[in-house]
Amino acid sequence: MKDCLFCKIAEGEEEADIVYEDDQVVAFKDINPKAPTHLLIIPKQHITSLKEAEEEHQQLLGKLMLTAKQIAADKDAAGYKLVMNTGEKGGQMVEHLHLHLLIGKPKQWP
């Protein structure tokens, strides 16, 4: 999707503080962090939200979760929170599926 900010980050067209990347996913620091460590983990493939995910995306969705687990382990996190907002009414602000990885005491939480 040519106007999608997260697609542009995944393609290297927009800057982000990237902490992890492979052929399927990218993880980068959230510009409005809600915890001491707040990362967004996105698939490189554009999927608007979990609502639009299909059976064919099952492996990719699992990849997001396992990437979060690995990043948290690399940061020696004793615990962490994973959040995936779906749709505008669910708090999703960017129309590209993404997983929030929050490590440390939240700065604010709705």
C-alpha cells in the first residue's frame, strides 16, 4: 500500500529506530512510548488489521509473537505486555497490523 507509513518503514522509505528486521517482520521503537521500552512489531506484508487477517497469514501472525518473545529475551525482560489494537474503535491508529511490545512499568495506560 503506497500511502501506508508502516509499509514505507518496512521498505526503508521512512526512517524509524529499527531494533530487529528479517525477511518477514520489522521491529522499531514507538515514537510515543507508553513504557520504558515500547516497540512495534509489524509484518512487511501489508495487512490492515487482525480483522482482515486470513488463514494464509497464520504463520506470519505466529512469527510476530515469536519475534516479540525473542526481543524480550534479548532485553532480559522479566515480564512484558503484548497488545494488538484492531480497528479505529479498538484503538488502532495506523492501518497496518502491528503488535506492541511493552517492557517495564507503563508510563500511562488507558
